[in-house]
Amino acid sequence: MEISIKRDFLEHLLGKASTVSVTGGKALFLKSFLLELDGETLKIARTDMELVAVAYTKQVVVDSMEVPTRVLIDAERFYDLVKISNCEMIHLKVFKDEVEIEAGEYKGVWKTYDLSKYPSIATSLGKNVIKLDRKKFVRALERSNYAASRGQMQTNLRQVMFENGRCWATDMARYQEVTTNLPRMFKMTLPIVALDLVKFVGLSGGDSIEFEETEDFYFFKVKDDLFSCRHPHVKVVKESLLFKNLNDTRQGNFIVTVQKLKDVISRICLTAETKAGKVHFEISNDGKTLVVSAKDDFKNKSKEAFPILLQGNKKETIRKFDMNWVLLSEALQAIKETKAVQIFVDKEYLVLKTEDSKALIPMLKT
């Protein structure tokens, strides 16, 4: 085949395929782009066997459809060339074992990789498709996924769960739940590795996502583009295991605006201990003021106080507790800034609750 395509548009297509961030594996196809011409449609794909991203376009000039119409090319090298080229069009001419590339003043002949071992890309059956609002789906993932991986450590990777119109995630230390306003029939356990889906959807645009689940894969179709991930086939963590030690009677709670708490934490954290990231909270005896303070490894100190509305059993309310400011900040990012948040003080957790979200953050042991 012989094709020409606009450089900036090709960069956009490669960006979508690159949302599958391949980091391991010895097989050359794992670090390659598959370019395939099907009539007047060009397909660009990348896979690491668990995830697949495929971008389709007809915005390509086809100069020849002669065999071969498929080529496997070094992904990183090709993407870099396209990004740095100062030209309008990229021209490719594919032969059996090599490809000629013209990009402005650059002209080169590259060896291609063996296609015989490239895996077949599974495609959706189009039988049980559910349409999802793109913005609502992405927002739910963005608000909850931080709670699925404690410190981004591989040993603690979990999943993000969609069910009954809500989205929740936990690593058995933190928990985050948000209302999605998606169809209640939509149920999925998304492996944390597939969160690159958010970037893929953003690059593909569109107002809706077509979702389909088969025995082995989840498929997400955005316009003509396709993203798929292998079905994890794992038992979902039961929320009851996380909540079993939570004091449901909650001796006290207070209300504060989210933005106010965010601003205070962002300033106080500048003087927080490096190792524990500890921030100290203390509710005044009259229950009208919350004092937040911290000190760092160099004996620098900071303190801020602001009014709160204390409710519940004020006599038995836990008045002093320590929090990791990083975990607290992440949980606050899941809440809309304009909202007030109700904060429950438990012996082990700080519980943040609004009308459409709920978060549990473990307190630091004192």
C-alpha cells in the first residue's frame, strides 16, 4: 500500500492508540503500531494483550492498495518522527519487510516487524450495547479511581466498580463512592490498568460511548474508535468488609464548605511532616471552631482556624485526630467545590459525605 496523511491528524491518531501505554514484554508487536488499510479506511492499533486501542479514519489519501496493506512499525520511533516533523503531509509506502517514509525533508527506509505473531484484535458483537453519557462516565472514573490504588503500589491494585447507578472504588484502606446518573443496568468491574480509557475517550470526543460486555472483553466504542480491555473475572471486594468496623452511630459530625477545607489543607500541607504527611485536627470545646495545624521536619509550624457547625452528640465527639493530607486532598477532589461536605468523625475513619458522594479516609494512628 501507499498512503499520504496530514501530519497533525496522524499525530492525533497515534496519540489515541498510544493511550495503551506498553511498558513490558519482549514481543516486538507490544511496542509497535499496527497500520492497516481496509479499502479507504486506515486503522491504527496498539495492544499489550490486555488492552487494545484502535483509531479509524477515512481522512487518508490512498495512492495504492497493492499488498501488503498491513504493517507493524516501531511505535516510539514513529510517533517521535511524526511529532517533530515540520511538514504538512506524511507519506508511507509499504513493502514486504520495510516501509519508505517521507516527512518533509526526512526520507528513510525502516525495517518492519513480523506480523505473523500479531494477535487478532477482538471486536464487539453489537448485540447487547448500552449507551453511556461520555461526560458522566469519565467524571465518575476521575472522581473515584484514586481510591483503587493505595500509593499506586502494584501489590494493592484493585478495580473500579459500576453498579446500580453509582461508581465506587476501594483499596481496603480508602473508599470512594459517587453517583453516576448512568443507566442502572450498566454494571462493570473495570481493572485499574484500564483507566487509560479516560484519555482515549477524551481524544476521541463524542457525546456518548457504546459499551458492550462479552465473555472475555469489555468494549467501548467512541464514534468510530474502539477501546477494549480483557474482562478481569475477579470477585468484587465486598463493601461490608470495609464498613464492618465503622461506627454507624457516629458520635458527632460537622459541616464545612469543600473549597474552604481544600484551601486550608493546601496551605497547611506546606508545613507537614515529609514522612507521614501528618496534619492535626482539633475541634474547640464549644464545637464552633476547627483548628488545623502541622509541623515539618525542620520545626516549622503552621495553624489555621475556621468556623464549623458541629452536630450530633457533642459530648462524645472525637475532638482530636490526625490525617494524611495527601489522602484527604484526593478525597476532596472528588467533591464539587461549591458544595458543603458533612464530615463524620469515627475512631478509624474520617467520612466525607455529600448528596452524591461518600468517602472514607483512614486516620493516622497516634
